[in-house]
Amino acid sequence: MARITRAESQERNRARILAAAREEFAGRGFGDVRIDDIAERAELTRGAVYSNFPGKRALFFAALADRPAAAADLVTAGVPDGVADGVPDWVADGTVRGALEAVARTWVAEALAGGGGDFRQAGGFRQAGGARAVFGRLERDLLPLVQAEEASRQAYAQLLTLHATLFGLALERLGGARGRRLVRVAGAALTVLQGASELAAVSPELVRPADVVGACERLADLDLGPAPLAPMARVRPRPVDVPWAPPPVADALRGTPAGLAGDGLVVFLGLRRLSALEDVLRAVPPGGPVAAVVVTGDPDELGPLARLALARLGEHLRRAVPPAAWPPVRVVCDDRGAVAAAAGLPAPDDDTETAVRVSGGRLTARADGRCAGHVLATHESGTTGDASGAAGDGTAGGAEGGAEEGEPGCRR
């Protein structure tokens, strides 16, 4: 029998630690679990745990983020596979209302999986079992941990903004939505759902899933318009001429190769700058390839949080929106900075905002700083300001909201 390599041994140990952590956290809650408990369940030393994870928070976020591998682990361990138990696949009808309903039902099903008294029994929903139930119980501790530290709170807020942005842009591409701005409607739906989840955790008798879903459906009739713009920073693109050889990475939403080596615009956004993506996508001309690369200065804690949020966004889009209506952007979670390093960003952080133009296997233009992606997109396409239609329609509008008259603006 061939001997395993050191790297293979480390990977196996990491998988054992994650499996043990999921069982401990799901069974006893974050606060009552010690690193020693996880090490004992994994049949490893305390030092082995710390050699893979810097602390309990980082381990918790990683255990929750690693969903696909976890489902197989749980089945192998003898836990019945209940991912779909009591949670049917809801097929949207291609309308804005149907998509809002589908996302609301998916969100509620995730909340039910962790329990929650009357909340899990009301409105025709029933509690899930198996792998979904395990992850549902982990989700109960997620928000308190996120809110406990300012860095994770800010990152989570921006990840929800990204969720609203891409879901809203998808809504704008559905039948009957032509010309409507729906990112704020998507944000309102996420506000309802997030609030319902938090309320159900402390007072489940006040929250009925059917009412939550119905409220989200009715948001389809609102016309909230676009968000206000802030004055654009004085960022100027500059020509460059350097090779571009990014590592192969996956699109975090679709699970397919991201294809970053091809021509197009690549925007690097730190976890505190994700709100800038909407303006980039509205400024890019029709058919212009765009990739958003999410980076962070804290790969151990905030990296898994980003992967978790992007996986959830991808699931919601799959349940609610046909593939043809997905926003024309590839999203990559570059928590270890490999793609950023290939673009000459050796130490990205949560405030990073850099855009590069790729052509013929080389970087040909670059902009750094606030609104860099919007500036480079409009510089290449000849548009100014905020596009008036859905993402990628190539039309330009004037300044809005907080932008100075005659000066283009970007999202706050």
C-alpha cells in the first residue's frame, strides 16, 4: 500500500476535525463546546486542531461553510440523509412574484431545519432531518457570532448587500420586469427574512412561515426605485501591460470554472466594498464579460463566512431564477488571495477595490480605489454615470441622489 503524503495526511486530519466540530457544535451549541471536546471526538490532539484552525470561531465558520462535503460525511456517519425531508423543491414561474416566493420558501426552510418551537410547525412546513437539520442547528449560533465582532458584522452586512444586488438584478431580467429597478425590492425581502429568522429564535409564536412568504411575494408590487448615489472618488484608470495567468478557480454561484483567463473586466472587492458591484454591472456594455473576485484580509474567519454566504446565494438563485436570467457575472471567493496575487495584489484586505482589464492574456488597464470597477467599466465602454436599465444593458443615465450635478456617481 502506498504511503500517504504529508499534505494528504493534513487534509485528512482537517476533514476529521471539521466533521467532529459539526457534530459537537450541532449537538451542544457553540458556547458549550471546547477545542478539547472537538479534538477528543476527532481522535486527534489539541495541537492538531490548532495547527489547522487559529481558534474556535474560525473552526465554527469553516464547519458551517463546508456544506457539500459535510452532507456526505453525515450520511457515512449513520445520520439519515434528510436534506430534502419536508422541504420540497419549489419551482418558480419566471415572474418577480414567483421568484420572491421561491427565495422566501427556501430561506424559511433553512430556518426551520434548526428547530424553533412553533415556527417549525406552522404554515404547512415541517422540520427537516438529517444533514439539513445538523446545519440548521449550526445556523442558530451564526448570527450571534457574527454580531459579536465588528469585522464580521461589517462583512456579513456587505455579503447580504451582495445577495440583494445579484438577486435584484436577476429579478430585473425576468418577464414583466423590463425597465424596473428591483435591487431595493430584493433588499426589502432579505430584510423581512432576516428579521423573521431573528424573531423566531426568541419568540417563535409570533412568526408564521406562510405570512413571511406572503409578505415577500407582495413586495413584487412595490416600486422603490434605485438607491441613492454618492459622489465618485477621483479615480483614474491607467494603462498597464503585464501577463495575466490566474489560477483555475470556480464560480462560487454556479460551481463551474470561472474562466478568468479570458478577456473582460475583473474587479477585486474586499468584504467591506461589495456594495460597489451593482454600479459595475450596470455600467458594463451588453455582453461584456465581468468577474467579481471577493477578497479579505482575514481568510481564517471571514473567508469561510464569505463562502457560506455565496453558497446560499447560489442556492437561492437556482431555486428562484432560470439560468438565462442570472446576472452576467462570475463570482469568485479568493479568500487566500491566489487570484489577487496574479493581478499584482499581494496583500488584499477588506477595503480593497481594484479593477483590471484583460485582453489577449495580458492586463491592459487598471484602476485602484473607491469606484475603481465603475470607472474602468465606463472608461472602456464610453458611458458615464449610472446605467438606467438592468445589469449589462449598456445605457447611461445622469447623476442621481448624492452625486454632484454633472458628475457621475457610484453606490455608497
